Amino acid sequence: MTTDTQNSPTIDEARVEAFLGQLITDFAGASSTAMTVLGDRLGLYRALTGAGPVTAEKLAAQTGLHPRLVTEWLRQQAVSGYVTVAGDTYELPTEHALALSVVDSPAYVVAAGEIITGYFLSMERLEAAFRGDGGLDHEEVPGCTYHGIERYFRTAYVNQLAQTWFPAVPGLVAKLESGARVADVGCGHGFASLLIGNTWPGATVSGFDRHQPSIATARARAIEAGSPANVSFHVADSAAIGGHGPFDVVVFFDALHDLGDPAAALRAAYDALAPGGVVVAVEPWSADDWTSTIGMPITRIGYASSAALCTPGSLSQPGAYGLGTLGGPAKRLSLLAEAGFADPILAADTGFNLVVSATKR
């Protein structure tokens, strides 16, 4: 093989070095994610929370773990900036604990690591989806993904649903206070359904999901919550909710983009709603011009979720719409209008979620 140096492209060595640095940084982040999941599962962050400076030996004794491995884990956490180190002691700053171990903190996002773990566990099936019809059925997704989703989105539900999302939708809180009938489509493990039922005890909430294991978990969560009489869960897809209606409110929490046919789901929601009923869809934050979000961590995570989980899941279902996890509010608003809803609006943009809503006239 010969090399024609006159026709070879000029290599910008500085650009190579800059990208290499970016790639190594991303690999370091992925490695830290694995260690974060490990620390979360083993209770290491919980043991460190509020404990002050501790040695590796003391932490290992408190958690019943191998001291040599705990030492290496702590060193990895220290070089990553997750814990601080002084001599032979390590400490988890309170500000870091809010993200890693304080469950009701608005910064609690540690469970995102479980979702990412699911991507790696699904890698062979995901590769086959890319080479085939694009579909990855929800039954093929590992359980850690669903439990990670429940914990990850719980933070937004606890800190945003009643405080920001619902008050931003015209007339919604008044409906709930008056005893609205609510359908939660794609309810997953049911946390949001139970939260609505608890916050507005006069309302009745029916959670629907086509994923039977998720509904089984939701029913178990309901039992743990004291079996509230105003909340129930059903194995059903979005097209079947009409048989349980009519409803005054239909909600889709981070679920619309997961559906095989979101357009049909919104039409079914329209048909299931009583006149004057409200539909609400909460979606991950994104922009209509996706190129304006290049380099943003939130969209780097979002598009990975779209490629590895949400879009393959949609493509595995009847309709195979493949809306995508992101893509901006305009497409969501147009789907609402096409389903027959009047005056679709972007009710709230929190920088983390988009809340779109519309009314059946």
C-alpha cells in the first residue's frame, strides 16, 4: 500500500487531542456510573450520609463488605470528586448526598445509573434491533431499567407534579379538588397514580400499562401504601382506556413517546374524556431545533435513552411510530391538535420536563 501525501487530508492534531480528551472523559464518566450503581446497590452512599469522615475499614465494617474492595471503591469515588479525602478518611459532602442518597431531595438522581446499566445489559438485543426491524420489546428490557425509571422519575413527581406541573395547566387543580376521574396511561410502577390519589383524595385514579410486570409492581406498591380505595391498576394498552371511562383527566407521564402509536393513543384519550376534560402529557425536556442542544448533558442522556430504550420500544409495538424521547414541544402540540383537542399549549417548561395540555370541547 502506498500513501499519496499530496492528496491526504490535513489532520488537525489539536482537534484530535481535544476529541481524545472528550472521549476519555466520557469513558471515565461511564466507569464512574458503574461504580455509582454499585455504591447505591450496596448501601455505601447511605452509610456515608451524615457519617462525617470515616476510614475504609470502618465503612466496610458498617456495611458488612470486603474492606479491600471498599478501599478501592472509595479511592475511585475520591478521584472522581464524589467524596472528599483527608489522610485515611473519606467523607460524602451533604451537597453530594442530596443527589446520591437523600430520597426526597429535588436533586436525587442516582437511579439514572440503573437505567444506563440496562442499556449495557441489553446491548446484544439492541444490536439486533439496529440490524433488524428496530424493535426491542419491553419484555426484553432488564428489570433494573424499570426500577431505575421508577426511582429516577419519582424525584420529579414528588417535587414537581403538585407544585409546578398541575398548577400550570388551566383548571386542572380545580377538577382534581372536585373529584375528577383520572386515567394515568403508561403508569409503570404506579408512583404518580398513587401520588395523585393521595394528594387529591376526592379524585379517583386508574393506572394503565401494557407491561404486566409493571402493573404487578404497581399493585404491590398500592398494597404497601395501604390499598387506597381511589386508585386502581389495569393491564391494558392506551386504546383500551375508553372501556373504563369516561374520564375528566387523562395523563401521560414520560410515556407518550414510548407508545407504539401516540397519535392513536391521544385519539383514544379524546374519546375517553368527558366534554371539558383535560389531557396532560409530561415529556423529557427538549427543543424543536435539536441542533441547538448539541453538547447539553440533558440531551446527551435523552438521545441515548431514545436510541437504546424508548424508540426501540415504540418500534416493537403495533403502529411502530417511533416518536422519540426528545424532539421538542411543537410535535407534541401538533399531535394533540390532530387528535381533536382544542388549543393545545405548552403549559410548563421546567428545563427538565415539558408539560403540554389541551381540552376536549
